[in-house]
Amino acid sequence: MIKRAILVLIGCIATALAIAGAILPGLPTTPFVLVALWAFARSSEVLLRQLHRVPLLSHALLEAHRFEERRAIRLPIKVLAVSVAWASVAVTLLSAGMTAPVLLSGVALAAVAASAFMWWIPTDRA
């Protein structure tokens, strides 16, 4: 019961972040949709069906299902993800500078991880 509640909470937070990502530039959508799909698939069929009914997430859901089927990511999605990751590093550097080295290091580490992940996942040629 506690595991289910935690998964529902994770799914709801990921869904909220995915919706924010669909609206806000610089915040990705698809990774949060993947997390929400994963969490709801293990905790709530009702919430999983509701997630598929959110029109704002239709493109991200399409990409998530494509990834699920082919285990590959389209090149434009990869380029966008890596670009946003490194743009976040640049924005953090420009706005906080070296006054927040822990923040800058965290954002840079996330950009490195995102870049490595995108390199590691096969590119969908279709």
C-alpha cells in the first residue's frame, strides 16, 4: 500500500513537471512523461488512462511510446535534449556565476549525464 502511494505521488509530480515542461521553455517534457508512465503503470490504471487524455502531453506521449517500442530516440529529440541541458548550464553560469558553485556543478553534472544518456541510447532512423 505504501509502495503504491509513493508511485502515485511520483507519477503525479512527474505529470505536473511534464505539463510545466510543455509550457515553459527550457524544461523538458518527455523524460517526465516517461517517469509518469512508469509510475502509473505500476500503481494506478485510472491515472495511467488519465495521463493519456492530457492533450498538452500528446507529443511527449508519442515520443515515449516510440521509445518504448523501438528503444531508440529520434535525432531531433536528442539534439534538443542536449541543447537544453547545456543551455541550462550557460544560464546558470550567467545568472549565478561562480557565486553558487554547488548549483553550477549540479547543473553541469546533469548536463553531462543527459549528454551521455543521449549518446548511449540508439538513434531512431525512422
